[in-house]
Amino acid sequence: MDKASSRLKVLALLVVLMFVALSTRLWFLQVLATTKFQQEAANNSVRFAYSEPVRGLILDDRGHPLVKNQESLEVRITRDDLGSDGEAVILRLSKLLKIPVHVIVQRLQTNQYYSYQPIPVAEFVSPRVRDYIGEYRDLFPGVEVVPTSVREYPYGRTAAHVLGYDGLIHADEYDKLKDKGYEQTDVIGRTGLEQVYEHYLRGTQGVQKFIVNSNGETIRALGVRAPTAGDDLHLTLDLRMQRAAERQLYDGLLRIRGTPTSDRSALLKANAGAVIVMDAQTGAIRAMASYPSYDPRWFVSGLTKGESSYYYDSPSAPALNRAIQLGYVPGSTFKSVTGLAAMKEGFASMGGYYSCPAEYTHPGDTSGTVFHNWTTADIGAMTLSHAIEISCDTVFDAFGSQFYDHYVQNQLNDSGLLLQNDLHQFGFGETTGVDLPAETAGLVPDPTWAEQARIGTDGPKLFPDGFVPGIDILTMIGSSYVQVTPLQLAQAYGAIANGGHLCRPHLVDKIVDPHGDTVKQPEDKCSRTIPYSPSELAYIRAALGSVITGGTASCTFAGFPTSQVWVGGKTGTAERPPYQDTSWFVGMAGKDANSPKYIVLAMVEQGGFGATGAAPIVRHVIEDLYHLPETHGGGCGGGDL
Amino acid sequence: MDMVAGRAWADERRPVRHIDWVLAAVVVALTSVGLVLLHSISATVPDEAAFWLVRIMKQGATAGVGLIIVVVICSFDYRFFKVYAGFIYLASLAALVLVKIPGIGATDPSGVAQRWFSIAGIQITPSEITKLCVIVMLAAVLSQIRTPEPTLSDVVKALAVAVVPLVLVFIQPDIGTSIVIAAITVGMLIVAGTRLRHLLILSVVGVLLIGLAFQLNVIQDFQVQRLTAFLDRANAPEDARYNLDQSLVAVGSGGLFGRGYLQGTQTNLDYVPRQHTDFIFTAAGEQFGFVGAMFILLLYALILWRAIRIAALAKDPFGTLVAAGIASMFAIQMFVNIGMVIGIMPITGIPLPFLSYGGSSILVSFAAIGMLESIHMRRFT
């Protein structure tokens, strides 16, 4: 024991080491790493309870609500919570709701949602159902009945493609949006304006902040923020015009279906079509109809099997908005645009005369390619205006040759592709920027495209010799390869009508918040211009006027009171093998030819001649716009293009 | 020496004049801190305020009883314990055996361990008392050595004394107390002058025995899980990590000066399991921060300083060894408990002296202080 005091020093040293270890670690935890732990402590104890905002309304230009909200008692099932007795629960629910088991199962069998996400299986159930399930909670594990605000469409199918619909947020969307205030049970705009303006329509969810203990018991409430309703969309769309456009499109399709094809081998199918009414001066869309259509109310109450297979799988593709989501060959409606381009490049002039032979061959072409006019007669020399009026193809074929030759001579510099550049100036080959989703850009054929184009997806080259003169020649008459959307064509005609402003087509006039303040209005709608003189544009408008009075659409517009409402327009019949021809008419209407107010366009898939298929639809829509009595033109024969 | 001077001399050496007031003051301070922390845990837990009030009063009453125990024990001459060391030791072994007998010992709510007697609603944990009994017995054995340093047979004899209660405690199972007994033994062997070579052999044997214990599945699953959770935190199951995670968040979020009394969300919202017993230090770390934690460490440092000083000043080897054993006990309990709370030691159920809620632990700590005082007071007699 003599060494006790020195051995006590050893013990003391060990104790000192303990204190050093503890102090060092405490310094690290409490001084160096404290920020991280403070964050974790905050995450631990703060809980949020969210309340959903009311979605904004969608109103037409006069304030008619096109989309409203209504209360629905919704039955939701969380698959994870169904328990081992899930089948019995669903059977019980089926009896209570009087919905077949397979319908409930079908709605549950989805991989769009997480298994811990409540899935709606029935909407608009009675309060009795809610009370019953609430009372016998043990019999219905994983089942809840919650009041929700769902969409209401006072005018049913009207403007379905434009308005769009909502749907429960998908699993992958939720992953992306959960930081932006979305909950698993939230709906989100799926298509149309509902999708594009989701950010405005949604509103801000209300938040109640709680401090909770480790058992989840609330200790105290911190802040409350009430939900803010979404902003209302005030549209340029006019309910009356929209309904007129839809009715005239539908009536027109039925009428066309009774008429034979040009070779009289079959009746026209007229299976689909689109009508656009646009303000020529501003680009404001007053009506946009697409057929076939669907009923957005299906998505409120959940699609039945039949509705689902029709909407998603039927070959008629009712989900497509044909005004913007498909590219079509424009036919002769394109001649107003290509005629202006020919004037701009000096290939045509207002005073010039151009021959309209029955056949045309590109000068120097030895391949034997011959382009035919729509008639076998040689009509002789005519002005550009008259060529538009009677839609002479060979006049435009010759302009196409000149565009091609210019390209060949200037291949190495950027100015070679005059026709393509001019068409892009008119907005073709690019989306218009309309406030709707999934717009297509169409196609302006150019050398790059000609190099890559193939027959079928992986077939041989469509143009083994590359960019041949026929491509420009056919583009001049709007045939074969060029593709436009109805809205692009309406936009280009709008520029011709308003003196050269390429106005971005748009549907929303203003967005108004719940306080009544305008939060957004479209800007720079007409900032782009096309480089044509007022006299050139007036010249084309006059030509379009003579189409109605003495040209290809004269019989269709026979008896139309042009003294009251000036109308100009252009027919188009686009071959689309193996289908029947696409029928087009682009009209403009107003007080006079100087500043037409409306562009009215109709396009009918497999609708035959423009003059007989689409033009009468445009005539009747214009009559509706101007409150004119509905009248009918003469029986137009074939031969109009 | 005349009578007056002799009386004065004797008077000077009267034990009551040599109370270690520093030690007494630190113990009172630590106990007060414990009550303050216990109150903070209970203050904002809803519906349990009354329940917690009972706990605080119980803890306060226990501390009161503890002070009486200090007075009683220090009024005895500590050498009294040397005389009765054998009886004390055997009695504690008997208690450890009895507690394992069904119907006599009480099983804890989890059903895993059987560690205490329940007498008139008061829980008595024999393993806590065993710690002091082992100290007394070891001190009695080691103080008999007449050679300058213990021979191997002395060391084995001392080990035999320690191993029997250690095994009995270990199979309860109470790994925490086993660790404390082992540390006490090592600490006392060091102070007794054991050769370094013997200590090394001892540590090798110890490691082998621990390995054997794992091999023979003597160690309970939850204890293995705690250990793996400590060694491989990232891959540990959520349950095994939870306590440590919450404890680290609590201490770490305290920062330099703490979040303020009753302002700690981890503590006050009851996120740290067992925060009134083994994890009481989290309440201090969160509410009073690094400064508060260091203050508590300072109080323990003062206790250990006084204990080692008493060991150095003691009149005889028995006193030195008892004081060194008590110093070892407090040191290892403080280190393992705070170490596990801040993640540098695995989680074992070792209470923090004077702070953790629990009667037996508090009373044994006070009894140890009483023995320290007794040794200090009689260093001249």
C-alpha cells in the first residue's frame, strides 16, 4: 500500500481522461453540430394540418361560369388500411353503395397511386352512407367518407377540350409537388385550361401549425393561415359563340355524312372536325370546338368502364383537341399565304398575269413529274387575285418552281430558303403559344426534313434524291407534306385580316384573384408582324372576298347578305390518302374588307370538298355571330378546291 | 502534554469538526439540479402533471432520506464496516439470489429482467446495494496485504470476491451494474498497487469472457441490439436507434447556452424515452446547453476530486481503498451514463448518480457519500 498515493494519481488520470472525452463530444454536439440538431428537433415537434382551398372558377367573356364547384361526399379507400379482411370490407361497401364489387375493385386496381394514398371509389354519396360508415367504423377499415369540393360543369360538354378536367394527383406528380403544398388527396388540372392554369386555379392551402408531443398529442396551436381560394379565369371565349360553333360543327358533320365522295364511290365519313372563331384584331379565341368530344363530368364521378375505353382507347380519339393537337395538310387555304410570299419575293405582283395550264412540269425536270390543275382545261392567263378566287393550282406551281430555283442558286447562304422562312414568319412550323397544352407545331417541309423523311417509320427514304422541286411546288398549293393546325391557319389569316400583326391566339383574357384584383393579363399579344404592305394584304382580302362572291365558295354563300356583313374566305380540299379528303374553309367576317373582325375556320376530317364540307359550317357560324337568320347556299357541284 | 492541551488536541481531532463541507455542498447542489430537471420533464406533459408531482415529491423525499443516511453512516466509524465486511458481503449475495426466486423478486414490466424486491410499494434493487458491499469486501481483502504489491494469489482472491456478485448481477440481467462492479474492482486493484502485468492479464481474460458470453447467448437480444445499434448506427433498426437519435437531437439542439428552462422541445414534449431515469442528462443538455452540461460535469469533477483526496488522506489502507472504490463507482457511472446519452458509449442501464430518478440508486449514492465523509472525518483518529 506504500504506492497508494502514486496509484491514486493513476486513478485520477483515468478520471481526467473521462472528462476530456465527455467534454470534447459535448463540444462537438452542442457547439459545432447544433444547427443540424436544432433543425431535427423542430421537425420532430411541429405538425401541420392542411385545409384545401376552393378552386378558381372559369368564366366566359360575359361572366357566365363555365366551370364551378360543388360539394360531394366522396368515399375513399386506403388500400394499406383495408386489413386482412379487405374483400369483406369491399363487399359490404358494395352493398351499401349499391355499386358492383368489380367497379370498386377496378378503381382500386391502379398503379397511379400509392397504396397508402386514399383512392376515391364513389362520389356524391348520401349523408346516410357517411353516417352509416361513421357508425360502424370497425366494419369499414380503410374506408372514409369526406366532403370534397369537386368541379361542376353547368353547360355539360360545352368547350370540354378547352376547359379540361381535374384528376386525383398521381403518385409521380405528388413526389414532385409535395413541397409545393400538394397533398395526396388533392386534385390537379389534367388537360386544357385546368392544366395550363393549375397554378392560378388551385389557390393556397390553409395551414394550421401545431406543436405536438411524442404521442402526437397537441400541446398548443401556433399559427393559422386560412386557405385562399384560387384565381378565376375570365376567358375570351363566348358561351353563345362556342355553343354555336359546336352545334354548327356537329350539324355540318351529320349533313356531310349524307353526301358522296368526289368519285361517288362512297359516302363521306366526316368523322371529326374543328371550328375556331377568333378575334382577327387581337387573337382572342371566341370559340374553339373539336369533334368528337367527351363529357368532363365523367371525370367528376369517375369514369365508367365504357366511358374509360371510349375516352382513352377508341380510334376516334375524343381526347384530342383537333384545333391544336393534330397537324393537317391545309390544301388550297394555304394559297393566300403562299401567294403573299410569292409577291414578297417578286415572283408575283398585283399587276401581273400568270398562266393557268392544265398541267405543269418544273422547267428542266426530266423525271417526268407532272402536276395537274383541278380541271383539264387550260384557263389561260390570270391575275394572282383570280388565281386565288378560282384556286388555280398551276399558277402557284410555277411560283413554287421559282422558290426552288432560288434555293438551288443560293443553297450556300441562309437566304436560300425563302418559302420556308416566309411560312415561318406566318407562324407555321412552330406552336402558336396558345394557352392550351400539347399543341403541335405542324410541318414546313425543308431540305433538312427531306433528307430525313422516310416512308413509314423505318422504311426507305421518301426522297431518294433529297430536296426536289416538287416539295416547294406542292407546298405552294398546301398539298401533300406541309402540315398545319387549324389554329395556326386561323392565326395567319388573322394577320392578313388585321394588317400584318401575327397575334398569339389566347383563351384567357384576365386572371382575377378572390379580392377582385386582376393578377395577370396576356401581354404582347400582337408583337410579331409579317413583312407585307397594307396594299398587298388588302389585295389578298379582296381576292378572298371574290372567292365568296364569284369564286370557289360563291355557291355556298349564295344568298348571304354580304351587304350587311362582309365575308372573305378560302376553300381547301386536301388529299389525305388512304383517307377521304380533308375539307377546309377559312373565313373572315366584318363590316368591310378593311378590318374584318372575326376569323372563322372549319376543318372536317374526311369531309370532301372545302366548298361543300367546311364552308357551309363557316357560313352558319357567321350567321349565328351576326344574329342573321340561317340560310343555305345553292347546291354546289364538284370541282371546287 | 497537559490536560488542557490534550483536550484541545483531542477536540481538534473530533470527527464532527472534520466534515468535508465541499463534498456535502456539491451533493446538495447536484440533488437540487436533479429535482429541477425532473420538474422540467414533467412540467409540460399534459394530463400527467399530478403523476409527475408525485414523482418529484418522491425523489425529494428520497433525497431527504439520503441525507439522513449520510448522517447515520458518517456517525459510525468506517472501520466498523471492515469488521463486518464478510457479513455484509454474504448478505448482499443472498439478496441477489433471492431476487431471482419467483414470488420473492419482482419482474419489471417488460418481463425480461427480475431485479428488485417490492416491499410495501417501495422498490428495493439489491444490485445497487451490492456495489457498496463489493467495495467494502474488496477493501477488507486488499487492505490485509502485507507485501509492497499484491501477489498473483492476492489478485485472484480479490477477483473471486468480485466475480460472484458480478455474475449474479449479470444474469439478472443487469449489464450496467456488472460494468460498474468490474470498474470498481479494476479501480481498487490499481490503487492497491497491482502490477501492470497482472492488470494486463486481467484485461485479456475479461475480453475473452465477454466474447464467451456472446458466444453462449448469455446476453439478451435487446442488449445485443443496443450494442450493434451503437457500433453500426446507420444500419441499425429504427427502434434500436430511436432512443439514441432522440437523445442526440436533444443534447445537440441545446447549443452553447441551451434553449432555456422548459423551452426544450425534445425534453418538454417527451421525445426522449426514459429521460427521467437513464437519460436525465438530455434534459440538462437541451435546456441549459453546453454551459449547463459542463456545469454538471464540474460538480461530478468536484465529487471525484474530493473522493480521491479522501482516499489519499485516509488514516488506513482500508479507508483509502473504500474511498478509491467509491470514486471508481461514481466515475464509471457518470462516464458510461453521459457517454451513452451523447453517443460515445453503448446504451446500458446505468443511472446517473444523484440526478436519475430512482430510489435505490439515490440512496446508495448518498450512502457512499456517508462513507466518504466517515473516512474524511476520522482521518486523525
